[in-house]
Amino acid sequence: MTALGAVCVTIAVMAAFAAIRPSAFAGWRPVWRDPDESCLRELGAAVSPRRWLLIRSSAALASGAVAAALGAHPALGIALGAAAPSIGLRLRLDAARRRARRSSTQLMRSVHAALTSGASVADAVRRAHAGCDDRLAARPLEEAMADFSMGAALDRALFDASASVSDARIRVALETLALGIGERLPIDRVAALAGSVTERLTFDERLDDEVRARASGLRAQVWLVAMLIPALAIYLLMTVPTLASSVGSGIGRTVLLPAAAGFEILGIALSRRIVGSLR
């Protein structure tokens, strides 16, 4: 166990060095695609997939070494260390998507207001993009205007830009606006179409707020139970010697503790999916 921990520490130090100085491994390429690559691309993070893989490897091996030093099975620490960066990245992306959803609604309001005042569709889209501070929400309009500046039709540019949007409601809104442009509708008809889309997005935003408000108590209870159960387990381990010896045995380290951690993570993930499936 000590030798395995030493190996984990050595590899973790090498992976951390590679993450800090990626030029030392400039010619190396991973043979598989990192599942977090799309998340990094959507967030616009200034971290390459290769460097992110090295960061995850460092966290996994360091956690394995800590687990081995504490007497637990190193595989448990490696699994937790490998999953922690991905979980943090997805939580950050989920928060960014929620902010972008609200900003996208404001974008459509700006487009509708500009069209109502008599501006052309291109000018309305350009003004809305210029007034948006959320990079994730403004990215589709930025891509569409870049293609439009290169000579592409605005409706085709909006269709192509909507394909990269993860939120189905925002994607439908952009496609609806592009459809109105492609049908050569008058400006007042396009403005009415944009107003209908804006009303639908506003309704969805209010519904999302209501669902999150109603489920906030459930989420708080889930997090409370998630913290209470490990605290109770630690208390019992400290006060009941027979239980501590059972958990510290081979089956405890290899079966009971990994199963407890797995059920804990599964419960938190399912509770988050309850609200996510309603949005």
C-alpha cells in the first residue's frame, strides 16, 4: 500500500508539472476524446483539452495517494479525484447556462424593440448583440453576424448559429426569427414574430423561477441529508469501536465505503435532475 501511494505521488507530481508546463509535452496527443471537451468549448475556457486531462490526472493520482496514506483503497481516492474536476466544470457550466438563458430573453426583447422602432433585422440583431454582456448568450448572434459580414444570408447565418445552442428554447427562437427572414416577411410581421418568441421565452423564464422556488426546500433537504449522514457515520465510528473495526476491515474499505460514496453522489445527482428535467 505504501509503495502504491509513492507511485501515485510520483505520477501526480509529473502530471502537475505537465499541466503547469505543457510545452514539455507539446508533441503528445491523447488517443481518445475527453468527455469534458465540449463543456470547455462551450464555456470558452482558456484551457486546452490536453491540459485539462493532465489536471484531472493530477487530481486523481493525488487523491489516490491521500487515500492510500489514510489506509483506504487507492481506487476510491482515484475515482473521487478524477470525478471532482468534471463535477465542478459541469456545475459551472450549468450556472452559466442559466445566466445565458435569462440574457437570451433580454436579447430577444432588444431585437423586438429595435424591429418595432423600424430598424432592419440586421441592425436589430447587431444592436442586441452590442448590448449583451453575457458571452455565452451573445455567442450565437456573434457567429451569425460574423457569417453575415462575410456575405452569407442572414437567415442562413442564424440557422447555422442556432445549431451550436444547447438550450432548445433559445434554438427554436433563433430558428423562428430566421424563418421569418427567409420568408421575406415585412418588418412589422417579423417584429410581431419576435414579440411572440419573446413572450414565450418570458413565460418559460417565469415558469423556471417558480419550479426552482418550489423545489428549493427539497434541494435544501437533500443537501442537509447529504451532510448529516457522513457526520453521523463519523460520530458512530468514533464512539462504537466494533463498527470502526468493521469499516476498517478489507470489506469495509473495498465495498462499504465505495458503496456509501456512490449512493451519496447518486442521490445528489438525482435531486438535481428533478429540477433540470422540468426546465
